[in-house]
Amino acid sequence: MVVEEQKIEVEGLPTRYLTAGEGPPLLLLHGVGDNAFDWQWVMPALAHTYQVYALDLPGSGGSAKPLPDYSPAFFTRFATAFLNALGVERAAVVGNSLGGLVGLRLALSDPERVAALGLVSSGGLGREVTYALRSLALPGFGKLAVAWGKRRPGALQRALGRSALLFAHPSRVPREWIKEQYRLARLPGFLEAQLATVRAQVGLRGQREVLVDRLSHLKVPTLVVWGARDRVLPYSQGQEAAARLPEGTLELVPDCGHAPHVEQPERFVSGLGQFLSNKI
């Protein structure tokens, strides 16, 4: 299945996205420090059944980066505007990490827009988060990390460090993923935008916006996917979230980290496909 790169203007912002397939629409939202490329390991398989859209959120990849606001609220409005620009009235939404928080906010604010929701190691489900992200809230440290990450040695160190943080088995990380992380770090404005995005959601005490108390009001069928060896967000957050959801299903992926769609793509596609069947 061919994955195509497209560009569109969303509320005046040049936006890049990947698309493939035909069928009911499925929107994929990436996490902080990543882009639509993260979904390439699952898009071809999903595209056999769905019209898949994976976009670069503002500040990431090939999308615009000159924004002062990288809050979850802004990303939620942007996701809605993106669907409007495509003429998509209703879609299944699957998000990883920050993308999960954005999808959850969208489902809570406009449930008629979301046919089904996938929360993949999602943000916003508990206060706890790795100190690797909390440390970026320190005024001096964040700026130093950006300055170092732009340089070739720093970009490589960042890519390798992220692989160790995000995956249960860093040695198995696809080489293409490492190369993309290196490329992203060298993009003008990318690291500054990612720092602003992290700081909008994470402080020294942990995640700023926690929506777990609102899950009982969610009217959308929801699948919670979590790696049992997630070093970014503890899988206990996924367990608690699933227990509070009126229509919630939990899939705990053993021997897997923060990005099941990259680390265990076949299992991810199988579980998501079973969940989405007859829901969209």
C-alpha cells in the first residue's frame, strides 16, 4: 500500500501529512519530539481497511513552526481544523503520548466528531512522567539541550537517548527511526518548538493537565494500549484509565516501551483492527 505525502493549509499554517488507503477515516496523532513518520510501520496495514491520515502537528516535521502556543488546547483546535480542511466530519482518532491527550480532549469536547478513540501510552492520564521530560522545565537546562541538540554530535546523542527512553529494547529500534530523529533535530525551529510543547504540558512536578477524572463522562468507545515496560509514563496510568472508561478496553503489550506502533507494529495493528471493527 502506497503512503503519500501531502500538504495542506490549516488556518493559515502550512501542514504536512501522510495518507494511504480507502475506507472510513482514521486520524493518527504523534507524540512530542516525533512526527508522522512514526506511524509508517503500521500505516500500510491499516490502509487496507481505512483511509489513514497521519499529520505533522505544528512544530513538528514538515509543518509550520513559528507559533507561540504549543498547548494541548491549541493542538486540539488544530486537529479539529485539520479534519475540517479535509472535509472529514467523523473519524476514529488514535494518538500516542501527547497525541493521545489531544485525541482525548477532542473526544471529550466534541464526541460526535470521534467515532472511536485509541490512547497509546497517552499523556493526560496521571501526574507522573519521566524526569527526562520534567528536567526540561528548568530554565537553563532546556535551552542548553536545544543548543546542543542542533549540532551533529548532539543530534545523534538525542536520537540514541530517545531510543533508550522510548523502547524496551533500544538495540531493536529500526535504523530508519534513528535517522529520522537525527534529521528532525537538525531542522530549523524544531527543537525550540518541541521544548515549548513539553513545557506547556510538563512541569517539575509532572504533567500539568490530567483528565482521568473526566473519563467516566467519555461517550466514545476507547482502546487503551500501553507498553508494560514504558519508561516515560507508567502503565498503571493506562490500567486506571481503562477502569474508569464506560466503554474502555485495555491492551497491555508485554516487553514493550512507549511506542508500541513502532516497537511491535504487527501486534499493534492486530489489536487496533479488532477494536475498530464495526465501530467506524
